[in-house]
Amino acid sequence: MRIIARSSLREFWLLHPDAAEPLLAWYREVEKEDWDTPAKVKARYRTASIVGGNRVVFNIKGHKYRLVVKINYRVVYIRFVGTHTGYDKISAEEV
């Protein structure tokens, strides 16, 4: 998978250093994937939530943080990374 906007992850872990290792692990795992269906995402990440608009919500660091991505034709676009409080303020289907 090609992942767009890695800088968003880096900016977040600079503010939340405890997120660096889990986000890097997620990044390294996902770039090796070949997802073309939501079922393939769920097969790899059982706790991921498939939401509208080709968005997927991942729980990072034991549900401490949320990561919302848009998956389109084997490209993953980082749309949001943040705390649960920040996540509660967005619409995962629209970011």
C-alpha cells in the first residue's frame, strides 16, 4: 500500500511521544499490505471500524489514540490522527 501524509503521523507523535512506536509499527505493517476490499482490512485488523466514505478507523496504542484513513485503490490517505477527545469532534466519514 502507498500511504499518503506520513508527516501527519510524525507531527502527532512529536506532540504525543508515546504514540511514535505504535504509529510507526502500523505504518510499516500497512505499507506491506495489498488491500482492495474492507474484508481484507478486517482480516488483518479485527478491531478496525469500517465507516462510510471508504474510511477506516484504527485504534492505536491500546485504544488510546484513533487513526482515520481513507483507502482508495491500494492507496491509504491519512485523514486524522488524534486522541479520543479530538476524534469525538470529527465525522470519521467526512474527514
